[in-house]
Amino acid sequence: MTEPLEKRLEKAMAELQAAQEAVARTERELRQASFTVLSSDRAVRATVGPQGELSGIEFLENKYRAMSPQELAASVLEAANAARLKMNRHVMKAMAPFTEPSSGIPELKGFEVDWERIFGPKVLREDDEDTPRDTGATPAWRDALGEDGED
């Protein structure tokens, strides 16, 4: 037997209210989020804020003194882009519950988000932390400079 319309509307309104409260909590949490990443050469640490903006750069152990300007720039970009990617993935995970349909009310379908269009294709690739690293791999900044990493 189906529920009366009033009861279904009451349930839908309660679920909508809960969803609105959850969205507000998520927004508050995301406004406070930041991610910090160390470059692969361990010379730079970059921090990004909640909108992916660069909010901090640290040059570690005076390694920058022995680097060319191009190497230093590549290290900064690598760390900043990796931190931004972590923030983007964090936003995706935080918003995922709102994209799913309601289990109790089939009429509430959730919403579709084209994360690739918003953040770019890298955001949908496996997280580097979830995949084993090839310790013999050449850092990306060395590839960009045409260096093989050998001294």
C-alpha cells in the first residue's frame, strides 16, 4: 500500500532540511580546508587554501641555493599543482553524498557534477597515494628540463 501524499511530502521536506544542513556543514568545513605538499625533490613545500589558491611556499633546507631558476620554478609548480589536486579531490569527496539519489525518497535524484570539466582530467585519475611509486622514476621537473637526474 502506498503512503498518503501528506506523509510523503513530510518525509521529503525532512530529507531536504537534513540535506540543506549537511550542505551548510560541508561548506563550513571546506572553507577551512588546506593541503600542503612537498615537491619530489624535497626542496619546496606548497600550501593551498580552500579555493585552490596558493597560500604558502616554503623553501626547505636551503636547497634552492643550489638550484637553477628553472629547477626552482618547476619544484614550486609541482608542489603547488599537487596540493591543488589534493584539494580538488577533497572537494569531490566532500560533495559526493549530495550527488547521489535519496535512498528513502526516489523523487530526490541528487545532482550530476562534471568534475573533469570543473577541475580538469587529473582529478579523476587514481590518487598517487593509492598507487605504488616507482622509486627509480625521474621527477617531473627533471623531465621538463630535459635532465635525467644523474650527476
